[in-house]
Amino acid sequence: MRCSVRPAPSLGRRGFSAVVTCPPEVGVEGAVEFIRGVLGSDLVAVREEEERIGREYLLRKVVYSIVGIDGVVECRFVYRAGSLESLSCALPTVSVPSPTREPVLPKAPKRGKGMPPGQRVVKDFIIYAVLGKPVIDVNRWVLEVGGEVENALKLRYADLLSMPMKEIVTDFHCVTGWSVPSVRLRGVPTRVLAELSGVRNGVRWVKTFSADGYTTVIPLEDFLDEDALVVLEIDGKPLSHEQGFPARVFVPHLYGWKSGKWLTRIVFMREYEDGYWESLGYHERGNVWLEERFKSVTE
Ligand SMILES: Nc1nc2c(c(=O)[nH]1)N[C@H]1C(S)=C(S)[C@@H](COP(=O)(O)O)O[C@H]1N2
Ligand SMILES: [Mo]
């Protein structure tokens, strides 16, 4: 069992270019040693913070400066019930070849009763903008639908508003452990966009791109859930700017990080690719009922 290093283009905006993941038995010291080897420089821990994730997980984030190199290494050590379960570190400016491995995911429920495991109810959304809030001019904004499709689409806001819409009432779950119950969302079913664009055989993944550079990846099967939407309205009103105006994707049974705000592009793919949080060790699918918060790292 060894560490591996993969390119992480989704993290470019944050000055990272690759991610190291190690099986837990390598340990924190072993991972740091591995990275020293990759970078050929010493690391010095300069900042550390801890965050509870759900009920059982503890996320320990450690930032290291790199002796003689501009930039930092940012590590996430995930502990479950006290023992190290996964670890991944983002690295600046190293170029590495990419053998992306296709994740193997078990069958998972799309509906459940009550709150998913490890979630607690809050009244209001906590607004996230990990790459900042982008400036959006809705008159210039277009949503592109492309990748492995027969007819790539370019849809303006008015085009989306004139398409068939669906309204759902759903709970919204953030991977950190908060959930907002009974949110009323309205938008264009993702199925409608998939049908219009003619998704080719062999597609298994969907990556979404946002105006701020945020990306995330969703299995096609989940993306095509009957309640999955390109959301345009919350509680009968257009999305506010901070909630992702003009449009965000939403899949009810996946954690909120799969709901990219300020959506600009939907790309259908045959092969798996990490998005922003997935590069940092978060799960390829993120099913709330199976509590898929972090990737499992078995080589
Ligand atoms: N563009 C963009 N989309 C994003 C995020 C982000 O930082 N940037 N955060 C994600 C996360 S982790 C969650 S839980 C939800 C939060 O939605 P809210 O900001 O409307 O509460 O947005 C998701 N979509
Ligand atoms: Mo989140």
C-alpha cells in the first residue's frame, strides 16, 4: 500500500496542480515523507484547523510551506471515530501523468425516511463560495450542454425559462452535517436537457462547470434522477446571486457540493474525472443515504 499522485486541474484556480492520496495505514508522517520525495523539498507545518463533519468524522486540515518553493501543500486528514480513515494533500506545480481510475460504486438508495445519517437540521442555508462570488451578466450568460452528445446546446436564461419545468419539495444536505428541510425548488429537469442534447451511449459521468471555476462530478444515473433539476427558483423566486443565479444543478439524494452554483456548462463524459472537492478527497458520488462523504482509498 503506497501513496499515489494524480493531476488535479480542477484546483488550478487555487494554485494547486496535483493531489496525493494515501491509504490510512501510511499515516500522517508517511504521507508527509512521500510528498517530500515528490517535491524534493522539506515541508514545514504552518497552519492547522479542525472541523467536525457529520457526527462521526473529524477533518484535520494542515497547511505546510515548502522550503525553497513558492506555494503550499494543503492536507486533509479524515478521522472516523478517532482513527485515520483517509488522507489527501494538494500540491502546487508538479506535473504528473494521469491514470484516472474508474470508481466502482455499489448500488445505492435514492430515497429514504427522515434525516440521512449524521445530519442535523438547521433553519437557513449556509452560503458557500469557496472560489468567491462571480460577477454574472444574465444578458450574456449561456448554459452550454456538451461533451459526448449528438447536439451540443447553448441555452440563454430566457430559453431555460421557456422549457418544461418541475417543482419539488426536498431536503438539502451539506456534507459538513447541516441540512435544510423542505426547500421548494423549481427548474428544468436534467432529463429534459439530456434528451434534447442526445446523450451518447457509454456516457457514465456528468461534470458541471460554474462561472467561478467551481466544478463537480455526478454519476449519470444520479444526474438523470426524475427529481434532479437545473434549478432556477427557490421558494417561488429566482435564485438570489449568492445562491447561484441564474442556475444551479440539484440532485436531492446527493450532498450539496454536487449542486454547482452559477452554472455555465454541463459536460457528459465516458470516463470519471474529479471536480473541485473530489480532487480534495470528497466522494465520487456523495449519496446521502450511504453517507458517502469521502472517497475510500483502497489501492
Ligand atoms: N460555485 C459554487 N457552487 C457551490 C459551492 C461553491 O463554493 N461554489 N459550494 C457547494 C456546497 S459545499 C454546498 S453545501 C452548497 C451550498 O449551497 P448554498 O451556498 O446555497 O447554501 O453549494 C455548493 N455549490
Ligand atoms: Mo457543502
